[in-house]
Amino acid sequence: MNAMPSPSSSTSNVLTEGLFQVQHQALLRTIIDGISEGVILADASGQLLYFSPYAHKLLGFGPAETAPEKWSEHYGIFYADTRTPCPSERLPLYRALHGEETPEEEMFVRNAQLPDGQHVHASARPIRDEQGKLLGAMVTLRNTHGQRQAEASQRRTEQQFQLIVEAAQEGIWTVDTGNRTTYANRFMAEMLGYTVDDMLGKPLHVFMDEESRALADRNIEQRRQGVAGVVDIKLRHKEGRPVWTIMSSNPLHDEQGRYTGALAMVTDITRRRAAEEEVRQLNAQLEQRIAERTAQLEYSNRELEAFAYSVAHDLRAPLRSISNFTQALAEDCGDQLDGIGQEYLVRMRAASRRMSELIDGILSLSRVNRTEFVETEVNLSAMAHAIAEQLQHGQPERSVRFLIQEGLVDRGDVHLLRSVLENLLGNAWKFTRDRPEAEIEFGCTQAGDRRVYFVRDNGAGFDMAFQNKLFGVFQRLHTQQEFEGNGVGLATVQRILRRHGGTVRGEGRVGQGATFSFSLHDPTPAVPEAERGPAI
């Protein structure tokens, strides 16, 4: 059996032997009906002899008794792009019947069966016998409607994407493998003072200074390795001024996974950088002012220290003289003084002692900041026990119950913290002396992430209306006749705790005792760090 000829050659051979001989018609129809393109056959007079089923499906119609001059009008055939009626003499079949072999053309067909129309690609060729006589023509049709719709949808998507990209308030920039600009949106171009056309084809380095070029090269190398990244980079405006940006870039690859370039999203942060620089300068100025103020404070502290020593040196000598001469006067001339004179001498000596105690208090307060701050582990419980024993030893006739919580250990300067407990426990001892059953407690509570220590007593207490005077220098809530003291103990406690980054507060009720609570190393220091450092 001979090999089956192709539809076109078979049709041509059959027509040359006599158009569609009966013995070949069934075979030819089966072949032509089964191919993936629509086929239309016409004889030399233009009579439509055959529409394959697929041609009928594509066009929505079949052969009709219509003169060739009326084909376009009858079948509703239009140019695909303009949708204007295609004259019959321009149809591929009509031209093929006049001996012209037409290339593939796209047509648009609309009729009653296809109100929305259909795009088809049509090509036609004349069919001749061996002597070259025209026997007819054959048209092949290919469906392009789906392709046209997909292309239109893609164009709409691209247009929408282009609108979004161009409307974006962020620069979009792509480069190829040679780091040449392949795309820049309008915002990107305006950011650098160029037009889009100005940027296309230009290398990245054109828009950067030397420092940024090195950074860009490292960045691009990471993209070549398939790594995305974000970097702060300084670009250069067309006018030469710097444009600081955040550039987030990703590598681009083709279907085979080969690197084809990079895409970057570019945000202008020039104003932010300027604001950050302004803040940095303000911070530098602030640090300078702090340094100057610290220097002034150091100078003032040195002056105060000199004044304290001057007071101690210059006042102690005359006070000592007053005390000595009043004592000599009492011893040598006491029998010559009456009762009033004797009382005056007693008062003068008491005033001298009081002035000496005040001078001692000033010196003690000044030493708080002069003492070198050495932080170690301090056993506060053991320290409180030692102070309690010392107090009890000084006045063994008193019966005082001490309640001291064990295991209280913290970090601080051992000498300064001892002064804190000596002052607080000493005050509690002093103000409970009129209690037949005196009780003094030292312990600790937890307040969130802070440890709060306390010294509590059941002594004389105080009026909370005068609480603001507690920690003032020489401020006293009781008279000298009621309780002795120089009025600097609590001021000293407050200053020491500030050096430890802590606070102190007092609560009391008249006749019902007092509680003094203090902390060390608070999360938020009560005073600037400068006041906590080494003493001046």
C-alpha cells in the first residue's frame, strides 16, 4: 500500500485527476476532517464545495449559495485590527481563485451564530492541474481567538502594572548583567534629577560617588550569587548633591535560572538622614554642655570642700578658745559669780559644744562625696547586727528588741552603706528611748523588680505634714531639748543612696513610730550617673 499523501498534496492530486473522484472522496474527507486546522475548498468558479467540521466550528457557518463578490457581506468578515469590513476581493480565498498564493492573515468573523465574533488566521493557495490550469482553491484556518484574548489580557495586565509602577512613590530600578540601567520608573528618575530616557543604558556608577561605587559592587556581587539584600547607599543627583537612599534589591533570572540582572526598590531617606545628623549634632552639643556643667560641678564641689575645711580650721580654734576660757572662768572666778552668771557660763559652753557638733556634721556630709566609691558584696544583715550590738553596748541599761532579717546581701560601698545603717538604726534607737518596750526592725520587701530595705521603730514618730523637711541639712522635726542631734544624718543617708542609684523615703505618725525605706541600684537612677561616680 502506498504511503498516505498529505491533505494538501492529496487534494491537489485528486483534483488534477478530476475534482473529487468518487472512489477517493470518503478517504479524503476522513483525512481532512481529522486535521487540527479548518479547511475550505472551492472550485474555479468560486462555488464553495467543502467546509471541514473544524472550519465550521471556527466560523460558525458552512457553505452557502453565495457569489464570491458577496462573501464578505454574507459571512461578516472584517479586518482583525480595525474591525472594518474586508472587501470580498481582499479575502484570501478570492485572491487564491485569481491565482495568488496568500500568506497567513488574521481576520475577524461575525455573523448571527457568532455575535461576539471570532479571530482566525487564514491562508489560501490556488489548486492547479499538471498543465497549470486553475481547478480551485483551498483555505486553511487556525483559531487565534484564545491567543488574542490572552494577549489582550496580558497587555491590560502590563498596562495596569505600568500604571502602578509609575504611580509608586518609590524608585524602581533594574539593571542587566553589565550593571546598565534597563528600566527606571518616573519617580526613580526624578529622585536623581533625570528623565527616564536619560537613565536608560547608563551604568550604575554614573549615579554614584567613589565610596558608593565600592558598596554597589559588593551589593551586585551578592545579587549574582542569588542573595537579596537591603543597604543604605548614597546616590548622586544630577546637580551633584547627595541623595541618601535605602535600596532593597533582588536578583533576576531567566527560565534556565541564569542571572540576568537585578531589581531594586529605592526609598529616598535624605531628609531622615539630615534629621538624624541634626540629632547627632544636638547630642554632641548636649554632651559638650554636660561636660562643661560637670566641670563646673566639680569646681563647685572643690570649692565647697575647701570651704568645709576652712570652716573646720577657722571656726574650731575660736570655739576651742571660747570653751577653754569659759571653763577657766568657771574654775578661777566661779565663786565671784552669782547664780545668773553661772547659768550664762553653762549656756555658753553648751552653745560651743553645739557649734562643734554642727561643724562635725558639715564635715561628715562633705566626706560622702569625697570618699572613693568602691563597690563590693555587702552583708547588710551582719552589718545591722554589729551596729545593734554597738548601740546596746553604749547604753546597756536600755531594753530594746531588734528584729533583723537574715541573708540580706547587696552590692555597694561597704563604708558608705555602714553610714546609712548607723544613721537609720541610730535614729531609731534615739527616738525609742521613751518606750518601755522598744522595738527596732530591719528587713527587705520586693516591689516589682526592686528590692526595698526598711528600718522600722515604734518610737516618737513624726508629723507627715513636715515630711519635706526630713532630708534637708540642719532640718529637724524635734527640738534639741526633746532629742539631741545635728540635723545632717538623714541628709547624709540620702546623698549616699543617690551615689548607689537608689532613693529613700520616710513615713511616720506622731507617737506611733516611723519607717524609713530605701533602695539601691534602681532600674531608673534617681540622679544622673555623673553623681554616682568616683568622688571629687
